[in-house]
Amino acid sequence: MDKKVRILFCFAFLLLSFNPTIFAQEGKDDKDTVKMSLSLKNIVDLAISQSSSLKYAQNQHVSNYWRYRNFTKQFLPNLILNGTLPNYTQSTVPVTQPDGSIEFKQVSNLSISSYLSLNQYIPLTGTQIYASTSFSRVQDYNKNSTLFSGSPFSIGFNQPIFAYNWMKWTKKTEPMVYDESQKNFIQTIENIAYTATSYFFNYLRIQTNYNLAKSSFDNSSDNLKIAQIKKKLGQISDNDFSRIQLSVLNAEKSMSSAKMDLKNADFSLKSYIGLDQKISIELQMPLLITLFDIDPQKALKEARDNRSEQVHYQRRLISAESQLTQAKRGNGLTATLSGNYGLSNSAGSFPGIYNQPLNQRMLQLTFSVPILDWGKTASSVKMAESNRDLVTFDVKQAFEDFDRSVIVQVEQFSLLKDQLKTAEEADKVAANGYIIALKKFQNGEITITDMNIASSERVTGKLDYINSLATYWLAYYRLRILTLYDFEHDQKIRYQNPMLSGEFTTLNSNKK
């Protein structure tokens, strides 16, 4: 039942979304088999809407989205309540007396405490500021007394001095990581489209080869029937008749091999695009091609703006500088300035804490200075400087290689137009030559050798044309991957992640 539902779903999806030629076949072996005639666009749309690779890309995008959301929350004020409820103690403890002697006394008490604080970090300076309030209650069972103490209000700060400010650097790099993830999501979907195109033309090539093999077998069978009549009339030699019989056997062998290849290609294509294996398909030759020129400088500009590599290279440079700063400040003089001002009090009741509380002040400077580290600090700095210089060189080379790859791809794409026209014309000439040769052979005007040559030229011409189409379309999608730009419609490529449809995201996602 589930398989039937999946078949009906795929059928309705293709019918409503893509409108390919769809018809049903009823036969002895394929009863009520749904058959679909699919174009290149249909295959690509199926792949980018339901393939397993898409699901992985969507989940990876969601993971990066929540990573960025988690990062942004780190720098918002956070309210924390800490407490102990209860803390019961009954034991014998040593107590130092005024004269310095020690006596052991029995202690039995129950205490509870709570601490409420509002904290805020300032990434620019690495400062922590806070406001807090606290109270505690201690009930002494030995003395049968209860004491309250607490701080009704307190504010303070912690300021690292000469220290590595990790917040400042992560504020620079984490937004870039998120930007990379958004662009990588688009790149991944375009890679899926490219792979689907490769599967499409592999299937189309094998499908065409099978159709040509079947056509050759049918024509060879007809030629054999004519040869049998001519043999009865004595109009053909035994040698020519045997060669015609051999051509039939060879054609049948080629057709069987092509049929097996077609089954393998059929399974691979359907598995990748997520189409039910029971659905029979036939691919359409992508003849409607809009040939257009692409400005190399525009392609380069779009590639720099849209690709994740540009952000990644910049992030590598910033990370290298961050590591150098950490090496310099993490192994030298470090200090922390802390301050606190508030009110505190103790009383026999809870309200008494707030009755004429006393001032509470604290200012503290702590520091750490490495006196002898045997050159560890200097070597760490030198290593970080060397790494920064290496990253700078790598990034510079990567920028140049990236720009060159875009320009080369545009130039190659421009040259493919002429090759495509030549291959199309050659295919028409070879197909027409085969028809003429077939008629001449059946009329006895040419030999079986000439007929085989014409048949071979027809196959070569057709497959060369398909290869030219595949090269053109793969180059087209490769150019889209390199630039993330749709030159046909003159717009940036955008995709929506349905898994984030209910979440706020800075990605301006629109379905292509």
C-alpha cells in the first residue's frame, strides 16, 4: 500500500510541478505501469527537491544556523539564580580559641542560601559587569538561635588587563562562519543540480545508444528478409548473405548489451533523484538551448560576492592574527582588576537585613608575571608569526587561483557554443546519410560494408552530439556553482530551507 501511495505522489508531483509528457502503458508484462517523459529541468528539479543529498545539506544548514544563534546569545544579559536548599550539618569540628589553643566542639545547624545575579559581557573590552543580591539563613540547634545575613544590593566588574580577548575575536569570526554556511548551502544545492545533470546525460547517452541499437537490429532484420528473397532468386552471393546474417547477430548482441546498461543507468538515476523504481521514464533531448554571452568581469564579481571561499579566506587571515595575539598576550604579563560596591547586613530576622545595611566596597588587582620560562613565550610568538605569514601566502595564492578558475570557465563556456552547433550539424548529416544508405542497400546499390559504415557514422554522430550537449550543460551548471549566479535570468541564486521556515534568519532565501 505504501509503495502505491509513493508512486501516486511522485506522479502527481511531476504532473503539477513540471508538466512533462506522461502516459500509461498497459501490457502483458507491464500492467498499469506509469511512464513519464522527463526533461533535464524535470530531473534537476526533482534532485534539488527530494534527493538524499538535499536532506543532508538542509540538516547541515540548520546545525550552523543554531550554532550562530547560540553564539549571539552569549553576549546578552543573563539572569542566574544559585542556591543551597538545605545544608544540614552535625559534626565535631576543631575551633581555635583566643589564646591559640584548639578545642573540639559539637556543631549542629541547618543553613539555606540563595544568590541572584544579572551578568553582562562587553566584547570590545572583555569586561564582565554584574548586579546581584543574596541572603543566607543559619539555624543553630545547639544554641537554639537563627541568624540571617545577606547583601540587598551589589554591583561589580571584572576587567582583564593585557589578556587575550577571545570575545572580541569571536565577534569577528562567528558571523563569517554563519555567512559561509549560508553560501555553502546554496553551493551544495547547485552541486546536486550539477550531479543530476551528469546522471541525466549518462542515462540519455545509454538510452540513445539502446534506441540506435534497436533500430539497427530492426533494419538488419528487414535487410535479412530482403536478402532471403534475393537468395531464392539467385541475386545475392552466399558470402554477402552470410555477412548480412552476421550483421543481424551483431545488432542483436549490441541491443542486449545496451538494454543491460540502460537498466543500470535507470536504477542509478532514480536512486539519486528520489524517484520510485517502479516508475518507467524516458528522457527528452534538451534541444531548447538559449545561447548567451557572459561577461567575464561580471562573472568574477558575482563569484567574489556570492561564493563562500571569499569569506573563508578572510576568516583564515583573521584567525591567524587572533592566534598571534593570543601567543603574545597569553604568555606574558596578565592582570585582572576587580571591583565591587554594595550593601550588606546581618540580623535575627529576614526583614532586618534591609534595615540600615552597611556599605560594602572592594577593589582588587591581581597579576601574573612569568619570570623564567626558558624562551617559551618567544618561541610561541615566533611560531604564531610564521603561521600567520604562511596563511597570508596561502590565501593570496587561493584568491588568484579562484579568480583564474572563474575566468577560464567563462572562456571555455563561450567556446562550447560553436562546438555544439558543429556537432548538431554533423548529427543531422550522419542521420540523413544513414537513411540514404539504407535505401540504397535495400535496392542493391551498395554493399553491406558501406551499410555498416553508414550505421557506425550515425551512431558516432548521435553520441557525439549528446556528448556536446552534456559538455555544454555541465559547463553551464559548473559556471553557476562557481558564481552562484543565474546568468540566464540575470539574478543571484537563492534557495529556501524549509526546515528553517519558522525561524528568523538573515538569509534572504527565495525559491529559484
